[in-house]
Amino acid sequence: MTNEPGNASAAYSYAIDLLSRQDRSEKELFDKLIKKGFEKAAADTAIKKLKEKHYIDDVRMASRFLSAHLSQQSLTQLKFKLIKKGIGSDDLVAAIDEVCDEAVDDSESLTARQACAVLEILKKKKFDPADPSKDKILASIARKGFSYDVIREGLIMYEQQDNQ
């Protein structure tokens, strides 16, 4: 097996090596193969083989990414990151549905997970409801893509922890 640009076997091996380190979307993997110097045909063949063996699945990758980061960032931020990684809109919707179903199974709603992320931001910024700059902090959280309902839930959680 040579490392020639047209060698689909070498492209497949390189892709396997990349996947062994980190879950990647189909587009990310394709881009990495092209950047490494493989021809488009070899990269396409390697990607096709990986898909046939279910080594790459954009919905699975996106749902894992969402599950891992949902308690730290807003759903809006995560959607943009996944789009940047090359996840299509249909796959993105399927992944969000999968994560929401998971949350229902774990009896933890998507809103509750997002409220925990808001709570962590409030703690990090040492939020004080009496401070005149509190509106700036809340506005910065809203700009990160958190809905007002989620921010309100996070504030309730923050106040409950503060009272304990």
C-alpha cells in the first residue's frame, strides 16, 4: 500500500486513523483527506467504504457532540458549530430529536440541561441580583443563544443555590 494521491486504500487507512482519535463528520473527513493530498476519487471511495461499514454517521456524530456540549453551550451555538463541521440540516434535526428523546428517557429535559449551562455562567461571572450591571450579564447570556425561558430557569436555580 503506497501513499499515492490516487490510492483509495491509503486514503481509507488514513481516514480510519483519523476516526480512531476523534469522531468526525463526513465533510470533515473528506476535507482532511483532500488536505493530506489524496485525490477526490480516492477520498470519495474511502468515504463510501466508511459509510458502508457504518464507521461514519453524521447523525450519530452530531448527537454525540450535542450530548457532550449541551450543558455548557446554547443549542444555537452548537447548531452553528455542527453546520460548520458539515452536518446537513436534515441530519441536524435528526440529531436534535435523538438528544431530546434521550433527555426524556433520562427524565432530564433539554431546557433543564440548558438552564444548568446558564447556572454555570452565572456562577462564573459571580452574578449578583443587586448589582446594577446584572442586566449586562443577562444580555451577554442571551447573545450566546440561550432563550429567555432558559435564562429564567437558570436564574431560579441560581437563587435556590444562593439561599441554601
